[in-house]
Amino acid sequence: MMPGACIALLFGISIALHGCGGDKPVPPTQDLDAWDRALKAHVSLAGELEGIPTHVVDYTALSKDPDFHRFVKSLDAVPTHDLTKNETYALFMNAYNAFAMKMIIDHPCNRDSAGHCLGPIDSIKEIGTANITVWKMPAGRIGGRMYSLDEIEGYLRAPAPFDEDSRVHACIVCASISCPNVRNEAFRAEKVDEQMADQVRDMLSNTKKGLALDRDSKTLTLSSIFKWFAADFEKEGGSVVDFLLPFMPTADQSFVTEHKDQLQLDYFGYDWNANGKVPCNCSAQTGNAQIYA
């Protein structure tokens, strides 16, 4: 064999060996494209429930969408170690929202003590038992581990080794009307900072559940979320109002800045009813002729 041919042969073998064993395996990822498709298909942005403008989820259609189930399944294999802060927030916020929706889909019906179907639940809070609330129930698997909704929220509030980003409270959605609006796209690490800021702005633009300013009485009415988690916002922004100021509508921002020391804070009542029709089908479960969907 000629020397040139030998060199070519050895070079070819080197490439073949590198291609077979030299590359590191690509770790599995959450199927964000499937989640995007499911959210765009089944979340209506122009909805209203009980007089409150809100993004409405079509739970019946979502329950039948292979993309939704594909995304939830993909979360189980996603590695959760060595993530950046943006990757951590995107992964766990997506998971929280999907698992909260799945709770409604998996437990849509109220039942009597004998297990008979009584019709649809009104609220996610009706899921669970006297011994375990919906927030403590197993909700779904991330990276090979089962999480409850409470555990995911707790981790997002203290995502060691990172500091909390309190904007998370406008991004995780507990499947209820007064919750922040469900975003109709997946959170993605490469743009999650922009997405989280947009979620806070969207929340504060809603005068029925986010923020309402009465200039005459100098009363600022906020979502109860800003009362329940006030310590989070105070730690990051000095006060709840100071944290929220950059995200307020421009007209409100100017007035609040000028009269901040005179403002009275009030809070909206919280509507825990589901942010979409609950897909309870009693006839399929008990023989009852009535279908709720």
C-alpha cells in the first residue's frame, strides 16, 4: 500500500472511532416544543371568568393532547444538577404549571364517601383529603424524583445555590382564576428573564386581580399574593411597592412614585375557582347520565 493511502486509511479510522465513542452523550431535555404547542392550542388569552379577565384553559382538549402528555413525561428524564439559574427557573416553572393543570385533569370530580361521582370540582383546593392537601400530594416527576406542588414552589423560593427571583410569583399558576395568567408559551432559559418580567407586567395590568389604583383615596389594591409572600418582595425590593414599581403601568407608576408615603394598601379577594371548565364526566365513571365538561 502506498504511504498516502496508509495515511488516508488511518485518518478515516480516526474519524470513525471518534464518531463512535468520542462524543459525549447528549442529556435528555424537557420537550419544550410540545409544551409550546399545547399551551398555544389550549390557552385562550382573551377570556373572562366570574367577571375577571384571565387566560382560560381548555382542560378537556388539553387532557386529550399527546403534546401535553409528551411534555409531562419528558420531565422525568431531565437532569436537575449543574443547571444555571435561568435553566432552573425555566424547568421548574414549566413543571409547576403543567403539574397543576394535570391535577385538574386527573382529579376533576367531587365524590361522596362511597366514591360516587357528584360532578366537577370548583377549585383545585377541593382535590386531596383531610390528611393531605392538593399542595402536598405527589404531583409529577422531575429528573427521576417525585415532587409535590409545594415542594416545587418551595424550591423556586429558595433555589440553592442561587438567590430567589421573586418574580416567580407571577409565573407559577395554581390553576385558579385569581392566579397569574397562564403564559401561552414555554419558559425557556435563553429568554426566561424577559418572560418573567413580562409576567409581572401582565399581572399588574389586570385591574380585577392584579393591581387597581384609586387616586382619590390613594388606595392601591393588589393581588393577595403580594400579601402572602410580602417577605419575599421586601427582601428583594425593600418593600412590596418598591419591588412592583418598575412593572406597573406607566400612569400608575408616576402617581405611586409621587404619593408612595401616603398610599393605603388593600388586597383583592382570591378566587380559587378553576381557570377553565373542569372535565368531569360522571357518566364515564359511575353510569350517571350527566356529563360535565
